[in-house]
Amino acid sequence: MVDVDPEHTPSSDEPSSDASDKASKKKKKGNFWKELPVLILVAFGLAIGIQIFLGRVYMIPSESMETTLHGCTDCYGDRVLVDKVTYRFTEPAPGDVVVFRGPPSWQNDFISQEAGNPISQGLSWLGSLVGLPSANEEDFVKRVIAVGGQTVKCCDDQNRVTVDGKPLDEPYKHFDEGVPAEQESFEELKIPDGMLFVLGDNRNHSCDSRCQGQGGLNGLVPVDNVIGKARVIVLPPSRWGGVSDHNPQAVAMGAPGWQDAAPMGLGIVAAWPLLLLGRRVRDRFRR
């Protein structure tokens, strides 16, 4: 006969270990479904916040920035990530590739794809309620050549654009093969404060400050219209890489190299709190 230790005899009033595990799993599952809507709202809020304050992906639909950025009509152009943080701390500088809202005098060549189906139109409408740009708005991408207070002109005896009488160093310029590398000339223009003179890298296939609004002062872009700085090509994968912001005036001015890195550093510092918040949300979701 085997003796039974009463201390180890399970009581009929206590739930079994299997029952406890099932109850615990059921409780966790119930908590997950209760928290899921909150997590979705948080994720949606973060996505909106990122697009409004930090960055947004734009499509390049035209060839005006070849070969820095690929694009053409009815083809799959580059998708670029535009940094909206940098210009909260500094002004657009010569060499920056910027995305901006077209002034009233500017037409065509816009970046944003038109919402052509009901779903896209609905999403565009929802986005407009929270301040996101409409899919039909006219945004442009060009390179800053001269800023307020500077004088720009084209061309010198070597067919170069000059700023304040000094020729620019523009390794990003593109001309079609078999065509003379000559760019359209324009008269000397003094840039008012708060305005930008911009050009496309594909110099002979870009309607920019030289021709928009028939050129002159009407072709300039207000600094306040700048949405952000093009930083990275994110799609297609074969085109992954940074967007050159070579300062064409750097050689003439002798600008120190650290100035080019400063805006990026400020942008990273400003984005850090949001990255930490996103990590906490992901950890909460995993639980």
C-alpha cells in the first residue's frame, strides 16, 4: 500500500495547472484584441506625424533632374525621401535638391501623382483633413543655384552659370549625347531676400527659373514654398543611394566641409525622439 502525502494532494477547490494556463492565454488574447485598435491609431498617428513633420516620399515624373534623379512620362521614376526637418534649423543652400510648391507663375512638371481611382481619391481626401498634401497638388524638384542677395547670370565665355561674377562648379549637369553641351543664356538677375533661383540638372530639358513665368523675377521660388530637401532615393532598389547636394559655389567661396554635414546632423538629432517612441510602440505590440 502506498502512502499519500496530504500536502501534495490536489484540492478539488483549486484549478488545475492546465486550467490556469488556458485562462491566462485567454486573458492575454482578450487584451490583445482590446489593445489592437489603440495600436492601429498610434501607428496611424505616427505615420501622419512623420509625413507632416519629418519626411515624405515623392515620385519623380520628368527628366528635368537627370541623371541625378531618373524620371519620365508614363514610366517608373525614382522615389525620393524628402527631409522636412533640416529647413526648420537652416535655409536652403546652393546645391540643395529641394521639393517645393509651385508659385502661381509655375506650371506643369509636378511630382505628385494624380489620384485616379476612388480609393486613391478617398485616401487623398482623408489625408487633406490632417494636413497632408493633396495627390493633385503641383510640387516641383530642382536644384538651388542662387539665394537671396546673390546675382546670377548665364553664361560666361566657357558657357558656365555665374553667381556674383564667379563661375559655378557643376559636375551634376547633364546634356544629351551627340548634342552640344550648351545651356540657355539668361540676363543678370539680382535675387531678392527670401527667394531662390533654381535649375534642373538636365539643363536643356528643364523648365525652371529661366522659363517659368517667362523667367526673371517671376521664375523665382519663395523660400517659404520649400517643402524639404531630397535626401535619399528609396525606389527602385537598383537606384538606392543619397542625392548629391554638391555646392556649386564651394570652390569659389572656399566653404569648409563641416558645413555640408551640419544640417544632416541637426535632422538626425531632431528625429531621435520619434524613433524612440516608435520603438516603444513596437515593443508594446510584441507583448
